[in-house]
Amino acid sequence: MDYQEILERIYKEVKQESDKGILANYIPALAEIDPNKFAIAIHTVDGKDYSVGDADEKFSIQSIAKLFTLTLAIQKFDEDVWERVGKEPSGTAFNSLVQLEYEMGIPRNPFINAGALVITDMITNGVGKAKKEVIEFMRKISNNRNVSYDFEVADSERNTGFKNVALANLVKSFNNLDNIPADVLSVYYHQSAIQMSCVDLSRAAIFLANKGYSPYCDEEILGPRQTKRVNAIMLTSGMYDAIGDFAYRVGLPGKSGVGGGIVAIIPGELSISVWAPGLNPSGNSTLGLRALELFTTYTEQSVF
């Protein structure tokens, strides 16, 4: 299949769309991004890259980082992860306090904010050590030593993340955080502020299409069973409260972030990442969703 030709066809179509969505202006640093940015990158299990647009430009991956911190937690705790966080779609906003209180401090899944805070707590054994572990992991699996934190975005997150503070304290009140909330939040804000390109991101996620094996570090990141389960959680919970629409339109396991990025997986074939910073009302990239919908339509590839 000529993936490059398909990407160029999608690029031309998507660039003509009039509705680009709205920037995540509640995070001041993200409100400054050029809304016309657009990129797609593919990495295949046999090591081939295809890309169009601004695919080498770094952007803030935001909640896509939750996918990788979940991976680190599963490496450490395997099935014990699910004693502290659920595996079900939330059906509510990603930062809902009401659902968390009703369910006694056990977040519905690891991709809503409360769930990601619990996962972050699991991998935090010293704030500086955790931050270093996360960024070194991202550099290793993307094969790019220049992957870094955007400290301006991290500061912006910290200065405006009042609901995350409430979530962390509420989880702590139910004894589902081992560390103090401020330490967990510091690691959480930094992981959200990881900056990568679409090329980096598709390479970093390729282990999820390859039964857990990453060719860049020549090691098994997760076992095949664990990889299957991470992909399943992405399929059911990776797109905030719009996962049904994503499954209907795209039909792949995916994870989005309010920086405008989405990464998706075709098991056994490839990982694909898109970036367009304008968001729809659910917080997902408007043009990114359209691009992925066209990709699975034109290639006739999905998990369904």
C-alpha cells in the first residue's frame, strides 16, 4: 500500500476544511500555537516512515503522555494497577469531580485526569527521579535524545490547573495516593508538557502495534498480553467522553491530547500520529479526527 500517496491525498483534503476547531486557550501557553499547523506521520512495524505537513515540528503531547505513564506503571505493577484504577469508559468530562467522589476515589480509567494522577502516583518515588524516568523513557522509545519538557507549558499547567489540584486532593482523601498531592501534580504537569513531533510520537508508540516490542531499544516494553490490554483501554477510553464517535468514525485504538495530537494503532501494522491544534467541544483535534477518519476509509484498515 502506498501510504505516502494516501497521506498526501488526505493532507490536500483536510487543509481545505473550514472548521479548524478552537485552541485550548484555558492553558495560556497552548493559546499561542498557530491554528494552521497540521501534520501526519506513520511508522510501520517493519521500520518505514511516512509523513506530511509539519511532522517534524514539536508540540505539547498533553494527555497522550498518559498512555506512556500507564505503560511504565504496568511495567512495575502489571495487573495490580487495576486495584487502584478502573477499566471502564467514564461517560463524563475528563476532569469530573462528581464521578470520582461517587465512586469513592477509584477513577473510572487511567486516561481521565483522576486516573492519570493515580498512575502518576504509582511511578513517583521522588519527584526528580520520576520526572527523569518519564523523559528518559520517552527518549528511548522514540529514539530521539532531544525529546524534552516544555517548561513554559508545565508552568502554565500548574498556574491554571485548579481542578487538578482538587482531583488530587479528593483522591488523597480516599487514600488512593501514596505521595503528597503536590508531588504527584508536579510530575503530572511535566509529563503533560512533553514536547515531541508526530514522527517522534509514531515511533514511540510502535511497540503497541508490535506486540510490545520496540525496535529502537531492542527490548520488550510490554508483554503481548499487557499490550493487548493497553490497546483495549485506548479503544474504550482514549478520547475523553467522545470515544464512541471515534470508534464509529475511525475504528482504531487511540489517545488524544488537548495540544491537538492524536496517536492511533493498527495492531500488527503501524502507528499513526496526527497534529492539528484546533479542538472540537470534546477536546479532540478537529482536523486530526478528520484525517484519521479518511485514513481508515482510504486504506480500509481498522480493527473492525
